[in-house]
Amino acid sequence: MQSQWNDLEAAQYSADPVAMQAYVSRLLGKEAALVQHGGGNTSVKTSVVNIFGEPEEILYVKGSGWDLATIKPEGFAPVKMKLLLRLAELEKLSDSDMVREQRAAMINPAAPGPSVEAIMHALIPFKHVEHTHSDAVVTLTNTPTGTADALQVFGDSVLYVPYVMPGFFLAKKIHELTRNFDWQKCEGMILLNHGIFTFHEDPKIAYENMIRLVTKAEKFLAERGADQIRRATVDRSSLSLLEIAELRKSLAGLIGAPVLTRLNRSAEALGFSNWDQAAVVAARGTVTPDHVIHIKPFPMIIKQDPLAAAADFAAKYAAYFERNQKPGLKKLDSCPRWAIWEGQGTLSVATSAASLKVVDDIVAHTLRCLQWGEALGGWKPVAEAELFEVEYWELEQAKLKVGKATSSQAQNFQGKVALITGAASGIGKAIAEELQSQGAAVVALDLNPEVVSLYTSKSSIGILCDVTKEASIQGAVNEAVQNFGGIDILVTNAGSFPPGQSIDKISEDDWNSVLDVNLSAHWKVIKAATPFLKLGLDPNIIVMGSKNVPAPGPGVAAYSSAKAGLTQLARVAALELAPFGVRVNTVHPDAVFDTGIWSAEVISSRAKHYGLTVEDYKRKNLLKTEITSKNVAQLVSVLAGAAFAKTTGAQIPIDGGNDRVI
């Protein structure tokens, strides 16, 4: 591992110790092999003048919810050192009480909550403290000879701490071990089965000590031939994507909420899934106990029947709970968070797109560490009872309750997958953004290549797709299912508006072209998505019609005919798909001027034709209001949601009131 320290970059933060610590944290966070989800925090100690003009020692420690890779100074929680050191002297303290006391000792109540390891950071008598869950270090200590190997690698220059659950008990253990400890002879601390600390008065030395010690562990693995992982390739046509959608629906039943899944068929994932010891080794436990919160204590194993595998996991998880339960605990859901699919790769499972990315990352690290550990002498993480203790930790349960309450209030489509055509601009883009803002995982299709760069977040993918070509559509649908597990909401929106022509002037090619895009393409999209919608979660289709259906005008015969045919297609689809619980409704917008077909010149010309100002022309409806893409998107989101759960076959105008339609 190479140091990424840059003296010129660091110099700009030299006047502010918190900004400097943020810089160091970002350097650590960039290294995927150092900072996995659920692991790693940093801190800096500094003096602050309080409201009475008195100097006060403050620990700025990484705040809850912040990522080391992107943390800024405001991501650190400022806590009074005096209080933290006094807490360390207590004989007993529940973690809930510890969290309350730490928050009460903050000098900025608006800052994020302090790390549960704040007391431990306070106990280390150096200004800058770095903590990571290095793959190499954790792997080294997750073996039968881990302690002896660590001593061989690091010698007596580091402090070795047996595994203790994070929180007050770990801080208390550190306090006991270091009562008469000479910190000046120590350059780091190894928490067995957990991670590594480094520290120093100089931020550069604290950082580079981390890099140097981790490099020692990496070299040890390499010397033992334990730094290799399996890789493989497979015929991708051998996978049934319908099996994934069916499994996803079953998993949603186990968790009691919509879920997303992602199949990883990389060479690394395939190599691991082909390993005959994968299931046995993975069943022993997670890389660090913290990971159990995200991926459960063991994976689901899929051999032949995915649904049978889900049922088997649920039974094993129930037995795990019974073996370890204590009075007052309520069993969590029995839904796996990752799976080894023999010969096909690995599968991640989560209730949101952001959580799915976390699971993806943790699983990728897990595959490597398990293979390294097994090659080093046998993968042996902490005992099952200790994993259970973390999974059912009072602090983690509190986090889950808060997260659940928040998501239920704001994320109407969390865990749902929405596929939208024509999503690079206009109405389609507004719909994609609206559904994504409400928690949906969005698959955006468009013929415009810009769609790929527009949708690159954790919760969206953009796919270049020609909706007039069945092969292109099927490829996009397949990609949607592999990335998110299925399709729940289909918004078939892509279309084109041709120049005005009277019937006797329309050529056969123009007629066919308009019908191909505005009618046949929608049929092709619905056809390709239907098998997955039948396995969807509260599935529905929203068809983008037009005011020209109930109120056609001269000069757009082909367009009006296509949209009328599309509306009839939607009505038939509503009849055919109702037995499968799939709703189909149609939206008829009119005069949505913030789209590509309405340039400023065209709008001005049309306003002049009617003898109106541009603003009056835009509001040429009964309600005298302007219709925007955002308005259409909001209507679509309501149609796709619970408010219309018992409505299908409906046609809803959004036009401000058109007297011809009414």
C-alpha cells in the first residue's frame, strides 16, 4: 500500500487541526482495502476557548453517518475531553447511557452524533488518531494462529487487544490495559478480529504509520501465498432472470418490505461461487463483527432452487436466534443479505439502493478475506455468540428503528424498481428524478447517449436503448433485473411529435415512423417487461398518452392515431394483467412547454397565432395555469403509489382543464 500524502495539499489545512484531520481521513477513505462500510473512524484533539473565555480540551471524532472518503470538518463531533475521560473511570455504563452522555458533552448540539469509540479515542494520548478495518490486518487475526502471526509481523511496537465488543466495554478494556503503559514506545494498536489504530502528534506520521503497518500485513500474506483469490468466467446465457425476480419477491415476504437484489457475475464473484469450500467457510462468520449489521452472520446458499434456499436460510436464521437469544430480544427478519449462488456469482440483498451498495462493497471484501484467511491457516473469525451480540446490540437496534421511521415517512418507493423510457430529458427525466427522490431504484432508458452519464448514482442506471428494437429493449430489461432484481413500475413515456401535416400530405414512411415510435414501441416495452411485472411488488404500468386522444386537432393524424391506439393498448393491458395484480393507467398531458418539442421560437409563434402573450398562451386552459414536466411527474408518482393501489384502466388528464376534453 502506497502513501497518498501530498505536502502541497496538506499545507492548505495546516492552520485548522479539524480540517487537517478531515484531509487525513479522506486519504484513508480512498483506500477500499482500509475502510469498509461499518468500520473506521478518526479523531483529533484540540483546545477551544469556551463562552467563558477559558481553554477547553475537545475531541473532534468522526460523526455518525459520515463516510471517511468524503468527510468534511463539519462531519466531526466535538466532545469535551474531560467528560470522556471521566466516563472511562466508571465501572459500569450501558451503551445507551454512554451515547446520551457523549451527546450531552458536545459543544455543538447540531453536529452529528459521536462515534461509539469516542472514549477510546480520548484515552489515546496523541493529537491525531486513525482507525481502520484493514482487509489484511483483519484477515491476519481471523485465523487460529492470528495472535502469533500478528506478533511476528508487528513485533512489540504495537499494543495487542483481544476482541471486545465495541462501545463502553472496549473503551474500558483499553483503559485497563494502558494504566501503566508507555505510549511513547507504541506506534499502533491491533484490535484482534476488529482492526488497527495508529496515532501521533503529527498527522502525516499518524497516517503513514497506518500505511506502513498495513503494508507489513500485506507483505506477510504475500509471502505465505495467501493473497490470491479465485477468478472464473461463465456462459451468461445460463442464468434465468425470472428466477431472480421470483426470488426477490420471496425475500420481500421474509423481510416484510420491498427489497432490491443485485447479481454480481464478476470474475471474482464467479470464482468464489465455484469454490467447493465457499459455503462452509462463509458460514463461520463475517470479516469484522460490525458487518453482521449489514449482511447477517452467514449467507444464503443457492444450489438448484432459489426459493428453497430462501426457506432454508430462514430456518437456519431462526435456529441461530434460538441458540443465542436473551430475555427481551425480538427476532429480526429472516431475510438473507447476501447469497452464494453456486456457479452464478453472488447476490446482494437490501431494502434500499444505498444499502444495496453497502452490501455489495462488504461482500466484495468478504470474498477476498475469506479466501486469504483460509489459505493462511483457516478462516476463524469471532464466535457466533459474539456476532449475535453485535447484531442485537441495543445501539444498532435504535439506529434501525430511527431508519425505519424515516424511510416510512419519506421514501414511498424504497425497495421498488422503476423503469422509465425517454428519460434523458423532458417529462421522462422529471419522472425519473421524482421517483428516485422518493426512494425508487431507477432504470432510465433513452436513445440519447447522455442518459448513461445522467444516471450514475447508487440508485440509478442509465441505459442507451432504442425502444423500436425488441433486442435493445430486452437487453435493457435484463440489465435492470440483474442490477436491482426486478421491475415494479414501468413508465412507458418515449415518443416523438412530428411536424404538422394534413392526412393527404403524410407519406407512408412518415406514417409508419410515427406509429412505430408512439405505438408499436410501447407495445414492445410492455411485452418485454410484463413477465417481470407479474413478479413485481405492487406492480403497475403508467402509459404516457396525450390530450390528442380525447381532443384531436388537425394536422397530427398519425400522432393522434398512434396515441389513440396506445390508449386502447393500455386498456387491454389493464384487462389482461389485472389477474396478476398489475395495474395499468394512462396519463394524458397537454401543453407541457418545458420539453424538447417546445422551443422558445415555436412557443412564441403559437402565442402570436392565437393573439396571446407567451405567458397567456402557456396558461390557455380553464384553470389559467402552466403545466410543467414536474407536474406530470408528480401525478405519475401518485398513480404509482398507494393512493391508487385499487385503480386500473383509468385515463387521467393533466392539462389545466381543456374545454374540448371536458
